[in-house]
Amino acid sequence: KQRFLDFDLDILSSQVTVRDALNQALDEEIERDEKVFLLGEEVAQYDGAYKISRGLWKKYGDKRIIDTPISEMGFTGIAVGAAMAGLRPVCEFMTFNFSMQAIDQIVNSAAKTYYMSSGLVSVPIVFRGPNGASAGVGAQHSQCFAAWYGHCPGLKVVSPWSAEDARGLLKASIRDDNPVVMLENELMYGVSFELSEEVLSKDFIVPIGKAKIEKQGKQAYYLHLAFPTSLGALEQGCQTQGPWGGSGPWDA
């Protein structure tokens, strides 16, 4: 058995939820690199609004898992500044609707600094949290920002749907030297997927910007983002290719 905080995993293959996959990825990357830290509302003592950071504060303490005031503009600016200074922050939004309070920090300060500095200043930061519609949330908490951020120069945008993609894309995003927006699906947090020994390896990543072929086929090229919409087509006998793990950059 391997033990990731409060989650027991079989070494050969395991049923792992998307929530636990994200938790594992954060745990491993914070342990791997002392420059990585997590900040956001309720991420520490409360373990996160969706329990993505469960157990991390107890393991790493206040300097690596930081509860912030309810001020997205403030803590996002702190995170961007920390990235410019050489750290690797993971900035969590309780919902990406709240990222609108910090939009200038994301699309200008984070996304443009590398170019404005002629490549002298990198901003290795991850903005992550639930995006889009969910169950029982208000209209102002239900918007999808994939197109917004996908059209913003300087940002890489990823959106996982399975546990494998969540684990691999988050690890890849944290290691990337560019700002990455990771749009998660709240409806998928509790869904379990089987993960192989390869995927459970601490070195496993899902490359950003490369489409993932689920099934090789000749009848159709079916591309989907973030949610398993092609499964119905597969059940009807349509051979498909997908999913596409991000809305930018584009892997044609």
C-alpha cells in the first residue's frame, strides 16, 4: 500500500476520485519542491471548500498552506508577486466566478510579464478551482470561463475531467514556468476512476497542450473538453478521439 495523507491506494491499481487525485498531486509537488505553496480561502484549517487540500495544512503548516482573507484581488496579487520572485504558488479560487475580482492580476500581471520583461521574468503560477455549472449553486456561481481565459495571450488553460487527467495536469501545471489556469468540474470531484501504477508514480504528468487519444478510430474525430461527452458516442459504436485536456494552447 501507498499512503497519501488519509487515502489508502493499492500500488498496482486503485479507484481514486478526482478530488483525491488533485490532493495527491498537491501533496507530492509541495513535498518535491520547497518553492511550491498553496493559498486561498479556507484551504488550510478547513481543508478547502471541496476538501481538495485535505490534510495538507497539518502536514506542511502555515507557510506552505495559507488561508487568505476574502479578497481575491489581494491574495491573487500576492501570489503573482511571489511567482515573479521565484516561488511557485498554487492560487485556489473557491469558484472561478470569483476570479473576476482579480482579473487584472491574472490576464495582465501574470499573463503578460514574461513578454513585457523581454523574457527576463517568468511567472510560474497555477490558478485553479471549480468552473462552470454545478448542482445547487446560484446563477452567479455557474459560469464557464474556458473561452475567456483560452483567448488570453500568455496563459495556458487546462480542464481535466478524469482522475488521471486531474493528477497529471496539476503536476504538469505546477512544474510549468508559465501561468496556468486549471478549470475543474465540481460535478466530477466525487467520481472515481481506476488509476494504474504508472499514473500513481510521482513522476507521472499529462503534457499540457497535447490531445489525449482515448480510442483510435476511423469513423469520426470527436473532440471534447473537460467532461466525458464522447462516452455516449462510444456506446453507440462511434469510434472517437479525445478528450482535449485544455482550451489553450491548441493541439491541431
